Amino acid sequence: MAEYGNFSGNWVSFGEDVNKELYIVDIGGDIYKIKGGEIASTEDFSIKNVLSVLPNPASQDVIFSLKNDMLQTIQLFDVRGSLVYSEENISSSEKTISIENLNTGIYFAKVISDKGQSAVKKLIVQ
């Protein structure tokens, strides 16, 4: 018998990553990881919920802040997928970057933590 933890969704698919970790997808598109025989939400191992990008929309500076971990890498991509900014080896929980030289529009910020977790957030430049 499997322990379902707090999972109350309807399974529609499952898969395995390169580390042989098992995941399931519910009908709403949420992804869950099987940990020790128990189903855990992706929120349990994602930095997306502890990463803030402020202000957003922005026009001059943007502050990236990460709770309970350190920022390692910040990359900004335009809507075509071109890398327009990159900074590595940050090793701080907060980093301010200047976006004055970026054109007005939508960008995607990929942030990687010291623990190797990553998240992508939308950034609007005014």
C-alpha cells in the first residue's frame, strides 16, 4: 500500500529523471515527486516559491532575493531566447542588477541557487 501524503489529485502520467527519481503529473498539470514512498509536491524541492524579483515591472534596477539559500547564477533571456545578461558565482542571498541598458519588453530570468536548484521568472522592463 502506498502512502499518498497530501496528494488528492488525479494521476494522468508519470516519468523518471536522469537520477532515476520518479515523478507523477496530475490532471491540472502539477508535478509531484515520489520521495521515500510518499508523494511530495514540487514545491517541496523548488526555489520558485522563495525567490523574489522586485520591482517587477522595473526600469532601472532589479533585486533578486532568495530565502534560505544563496544565489549562484542569474541569467536574463529575451523572448527569442537570446542571453542578454549573465552573472555567476554570486554567493549571496540578494543581488541587485542594473537593467537600464535593456530594451522595453518581456524577459525571462533564470536563477540557480548554490544547491543547484533553478527557477525561471518573467521580468517586465518598462
